[in-house]
Amino acid sequence: DKNKFDEVVLGSLDIAQSEVLKRKNTELHPEHLLYGLIQNKSSYASKALKENVKEVEALLNKLPHTSNSIPLDQIRPSAKMQEWLTLAGGHAAQQGRQETAEKDLLRHLPQM
């Protein structure tokens, strides 16, 4: 995978993926990762955006879901999610960094 992430982003992605499974969503959306960032105690977002958690949960509630859970290896990032990771990764690379950090993601936060 060409995307390399720092520890905070990786931890947040883990939370995001478990949320996808729990909610039986069909894709990994930016809303999941934003939720993961907010719930990750070692993130900046957990302090800066904790007031927004209800709004993010409301967005998660609107995402498409199935009656059966989809195995994790079959869950793909949505187009918007791929675009977000690409923009954030491009920004990190321009800064001369190998890993995409939370600040890169927050800088390119998509409209949800």
C-alpha cells in the first residue's frame, strides 16, 4: 500500500474499521475515520472535536448499511475516502514526510 500512516492515524483507522463492522456499513467512509480520530485518545481531534461527536454519529447513522455484516477484507474505502487519503498523503509528501499524519487529514477534511 502506498499510503503510510503514523501511529495516530493507524489507531484511528482501526477504530473506523471496527465502527464499519459494528454498523454493518458497506464501505469505509470519511465519517468513519473522523469518528476514529475523535475517539482516539492520542489524537488532537479527540480534544479539538469532541463536542462534534454527536454530529459525526448522526452522519454515521445516515450511511448505507446491510442486514449482514461484511467481512473486513471485503470492505473498501469509498471514493471520497480514497480522495481524502490521496490529498492528505500528497500533502505529507510535499512536506518531505513518508507518513500521513492526523494534521494532513484534518487539513484536507472533506465536506460530509
